[in-house]
Amino acid sequence: MEQLINAIVLGAVYCLFALGLSLTWGTLNVLNLAHGAVFMFSAFTCYLITQRADIHLPIAVVLVVAVVAGALMELCLDVLVFRQIKRRSRTQGEAEMSMLIGSIGASAILVTIAEQLTADTPFTVTAAPVKASVYHLGSGVYVTNVEIVITVVALVLTVGFALWIQRSQMGRAMRAIAYDAPTSGLMGISEGRMSALAMAISGATAGAAGVFLTVYLDSLTADSGSDLLLKAFAVVVLGGVGSIWGTLIGAFILAGGETLVTATTSGIWTSAVSFGLIIAVLLIRPSGLFGKVKGVRA
Amino acid sequence: MSTLLEVHDAKVHFGGVKAVDGISMDLAEGKLFGLVGPNGSGKSTLLAALSRMTDLTSGSIRLAGHSYERETAQWVSRRGLGRTFQTVRLLPSLSVLENVMVGADSRLYGQPIMSNWVMPWRTRQRERECRRAAVSAVERLELVELMDAPAGALPYGTQRRVEIARILAAAPKLVLFDEPTAGMSYEERDAIGKVMRQLQAEGITQVLVEHDMQMISDVCDHVFVMNFGVVIAEGDAETVVQDPAVQEAYLGRRGDDDAAAGSH
Amino acid sequence: MSGFYASHLTLIQQTAVVAVLAMSFQVVLRSGVFSFASAGFYVVGAYAAADMSKAGWPLLPALIAIVITGAACGYLLSIPFVRLRGLYLGMVTFAFAEILVVVADNGGSVTGGPVGLFGVTLEVSTAELFLIVAVVALLISQLERRGLGRALRVISIDEQLARTMGIDINRQRAFIFALSSALGALAGALNTVTTSSVAPTGFGYNLIVLGLTMAVFGGVGSWTGAIIGAIIVTWFPEVFGFVGNYRSVVYGILLILVVVFEPSGVLGLIDRLTALIRQVRRPAPPGGQAGVPVAAREISAKHGAPI
């Protein structure tokens, strides 16, 4: 039963994080491999502030700091790297590849800095562990307030995002750009502004996930980002690129699968679950559960 | 005269859109066919289906008697079908000659996976043949001075000529031209018409999709008019432009009227 | 000169080893096949070499066996994945590389776990290393020539066009994928043999960054780019010693700069410079279609922006 709660919490966080990846992938056609590094580095920024600079902040403020840091990082990535590439490349395919490689470069920068500054040891986002009060749910099941907060906030953000993209004007503009950027441009929707917005939101989700996961798992290391990126990719592929509900369901399926594997194999093969899912989906049904997207296969 | 290409009740439906909705035609070998119709009539989709870049929803297509609705685009290209595209598709960083050699490769090379390693003398031989075929195609299209120029730097009309040279170098049996003269000057257009007639003299079957009715009546033996995914008229050029259904499709008018029929 | 050689032996040998890795990346990227699988096969080759050394295999048969197995496994792996579009293939092969690191970490006695294996007795001399690199470079250079070279270029630039030109895309991509995998395995084996040990550190993600930087920075258009990239990237920390452990930051910056400003890497830069120089030396004849600058003809050569 505890496993179930574990799976739920993880699922919620995976979903939030994967949403950011799915957003940029679906709207900008960019597979942002720096998303994982941004996740880690947002948490790392909080670490620097609360432990290296010794500024004590309540956990809520830490969350805000991470969200802002994440948003800023991905925004910079968009403006300094992606936009420049788009401006100069001759074909769509060339741009996509270049942006992919550029994002790998960006992640290398972030990961190495964090690695060196932490001497490759785990780090936390707050100096003191977050106080957790425990609730008894009956028949020996316990859940902490931390778990509740994380799950609720992550899910609320996910649903909020889904509603926003479906109902609001901005959301519609974003979907228009994803569908047909040049025509949307002619109709007054600025691709530049939409891409900046998308990246900022994506970065914000990465930052939030950073704090949530660090608190939940006690700590992160500099290479936690690439692990999570792999999981996010599995989630998005499973759920289908561009489908929010797919991401939600995919996230819980992955979290559930991982929890199961961890319980039965004592954690050695947990990361293999994402790989297995990726392979299985791409072989059997490449568009994912709810995907509605164009070419996966050449 | 045998039939090179048979199309029987071909349909290409994309979800609700019926781009091609039941087309049947028999293309005799060695003739030059025109395919005209307003924008959106399904001409390009039909070409895409014939060149296997799109799947048929139903119906059949046969090349020299062989059904090929399920074959790949590579297959039909190797059987002698060549095509041009509405937008020019060259490799801009390669020279004109190298671009044309890509066309020659498709006939001469087969599957050169390890031949460069295992039998270098054979590939050297083939390379020479390929170059010869390409040079001769380049000469026919009067591109010799530009042979080594990077294809990306050329004006649009010239690039189109390079594309046609590329097809010629492949020694095709059937060529589909998708609006080849768009963006060309009158001289260039005439030159292309001349090349087409030469090809016809060599027994190559051609399908020309065009908006320029003058060119169609100049070169084509038989014209098909399409609208809404079906053939609404066919025959030789003069008959077809006088057909009331055709006039209505192009001009939105009914019945008889003046000889604005020459172009739309 | 021999003093230089003796004191830089490790670096010189390392350059040769990573050159093979760089070529494994270059060969796929040039053809538009976005595979990081060679980083995964690097792990396989590395451990295979260590285990074979323990089992008493001599050098050449071991290397040959590793290359062939790498090619075969690469080919098998390509069957399900070769049709995937760039981004997806990239991510799948990225996942593949990462998972192999996990396998290595948990491999028990086969891989020595997180600590790795030591005391590899197989050895290779520097001359042999250079010979291997030369042979690989020769083989790869043949893929850039004549019809095959053109076909691979077309595939990377315009796949649909390739199909209408009779090119069997999937077969070519599978071949390139298998070749890249074999080279990755070879590079891993050479690494084990030159350092006499193997461990999971530096594999996976870091290896991908390294390989990408070398291939992309040097220039993906040709094998010469991979060699240039390997040399620059390996000797860079020597020249700029202060960078120290922040080497990967520099790699990241280099990657970004290249991909934004000069996607064809150093090779592309060289092309542009030579074109400029010739234009200055022999200005174009005035007017007319035939008056395409002489310099422009040079650019039509092997390079271009294959990414």
C-alpha cells in the first residue's frame, strides 16, 4: 500500500516534469534534452542559496526560487540558442537536429558546473530536512503531508495547465503555432513570444519538479537530470506527444511500473523500465496511447 | 502500341478529403499526356499516388502490366518512373553535375552497400558510366557551362532544368512532370517543350501537369481534365477546351461562349 | 621529438582511441541517422575486451571479433529502430547508451560492478593504434565517394527525394547504423586496452557529449572532420590547462557555438576561408550566367551542412 502512495507521488511529479518536455516538443518541435539538466540545476540553485550562501528560506519560497530559476534557464536557452539556430538554418530538419545537439551542449554545461561544485556528492534544497507530519489512513497506511502537498500541487498544476491550453486565448495561440507556425504568424501570433512562453513554462515545471523530487527523495546528484529525462521521454512517448492526458496517464503507468520493479528486484533494474517502455511503445504503437502527431516513422 | 500505365478506379482519401475519387486511365507507351485542372482538383495527389509517395485508398495501378499499389517509391523509380516536383528539390551544396549524377545513380547503381569497399574497380567503372550519362543529360538541357556550379546558387528556372536533366540521366520509361515550367522564361519554356518532344521521339511516355494551356496544346497528344478528384473530360487539346464541363470548372460559366477557352 | 612523445604518450594514444569514437558519430550524423548507439556499444566493446583479455585472447582476433559482433548487434538493433525519425532515434539510442551503463554497474563479476575491471593484459602499441585509425579512416572515406557517397548525402538532406531516386533508405540507414555500432565497440575495446582497465565512469551521457563535440566541432561532413575534432578536443585541456575538470563546460559551449554559427564545423570554416581566399586572388569574370565565381565551385565539394 505504501508502494501505491509512492507510485502516486512519483507519478504526479513525473507528469509535471514530462509536461514541460511535451510542451516544447509538441509546440516547438524541439526535443529539449537540457530539460533534465534544468530540473537538476534549479534544485542546485536552491542548494547554493540555502546552504552555500546560508540564506534560510521556508520551503515555499524555495519552491518559488526553483520555479523562477528553471523558467529563466529555459528562456535563455530559447533566446540564446534555439532562436539563433532557427534563424540561421536552411531546413526544418537541420534546425531540429541542431537544436537537439545545442540542448545537449547546454545540459553538459549545467551538469558539469553542478558536478564540480558539489564534488559529485548528493545535495539537498534546504539546509534542514523538511518537517513532515504523518497522517494515519487506516490499516497501517501512513502518508506524510509532504507527499500530499507534492501530489496535490503537481496535479493541480497539470490540470490547470491542461485547462489553460484548451480554453484560454494564449493557450489557443500556442496550439496554433504548434500546428502551423508560418500561417499563425500571418495571423498575428508571434512565434517568438509563444516559444519564449512555452520554454518558460517548461522551465517552471522543471524547477517545481526539482524541488518536489529533492524533498521526496532526500537529495539529488548532478546526474539525476539525465535519469529523469529518460523517464520523461518514456512518459511522453507512451502517452503520445502533444497529449496532456496521455502524459498524465503515461506518468502513472511508468511510476507504477517502476515501483513494482523496485519492490521485486530491489531497485537495480528500475531505470530499465523506462527503456523498456520506450522500446515497446515505439515498436508496437509509435504514436503512443493518445498521440495525434505526424511522422514518427520516416 | 502497348499500354505502359493502367490506372483503374484509383481513389486517394485522406480522412474526409477525397483528393482522388475514382480515376481510371490507360496511358499508351510513347505518348505525351497532359493533365490539367483547377487548383485542388487532385492532380498532384494523383502524381503522388502514381509515384508511390502516397498510398491508394482503393483501386489499382499497373506499370507494364505489374500491379504496384503496395510497392515502394524506390521500386517504381527503379522500374523507370521519374518525376519532378512542384517545388524544386535539388541538393543545393552539390554541383549541377553531381545533382544530375544522382539521377544516373538510380539506374546504374543497384544497391551499392559494400561495393565501395569490396569491389572498388566495379564502382569506378559504374562511376564513369554514371558520369557519362549525366554529362549527356546536362548537354541536352544546355547546362554545360554551369556543370560545376553549385546548384543552390542558380536562378529558379535553371534549377528546374537541372531537375529535368536529373530525370533524363536516369533513362526513364515514364516521366511525370509536376508543373515544370513554373518560374521559367518563354525561351526556357520552349526549350523544355523541345526536350519533351525529343523524349517522345525516343519512345518515353510522359505526363505533363501544367497550367499553361498553350504548352499543353503544343506538346500533348491527349489531355485529361480533372476536377474534384475525377476526370471530367479527355481528348485532344482543342476538343477539351471547348467542353462545357471544362469551361465551367475553370471559368465558372455555362454553355457556349467566346474563345477565352485558350487559357484560363 | 622523442621527449615530447614519451611525456605525452597517454594523450597521443587517447587521441587515437577517441578518433575512432568520433568517426563512429561522424559516420551516422553525416547520413542523417541520428544514432548515439555507438556510445552504448563502446561500453560493450570495453568490457568485452577486458573479459577476452582475461580469457587469454590475443589482440587482433579479439578486436576483430568485437568489431564483427558490434556490427551484427548494431544491425539487429537497427531492424526495429531504423525507420524512426531523427528525434526519436536519438532518444532511443540515448536511452540504450544509458541503460548499458546501468547494466555495467550491476554486472557482478562480468563487469566488475561500479569498480570495474583491472589488470587487462592485452596491449597495443602506438603504431598499431595509428594503423587501426588509418584503416578505419580509409574505409569511411570510401563511403563518401562516388554513388554511395551521393546516396548517403541525399538521404541526409531530403529523404523523400532519395526514395524517388531509387535509393533504399532503410537498407542504407541500417548499414550505417551497424557500422557506427561496430566502430563504437572498437573504440571501447581500444580504450580498455590502452588504459588496461575499464570502469563505468565516463560512459553513457558523458561519452555522448564527448563524441558529439568531436564530430560536430570538427565537421560532420567528412572523416577528416572527426580526426580534427578528436585532436582538438583531446589536446585542448593540454593547451588550456586551467580549464581542468570544467572541460565539459567548454565542450558544451563549443557545441552550441558550432551548431549556431557554423553547423559544418571546422571543415565548413575551412571551406569558407578557402573560398574567400580564392575569390580575392581570382575575382569573378563580369556578367552572364557562366560568371559564377570560381571560388563557388570549390564549395560544391564534399562538405556542406549535413546536419
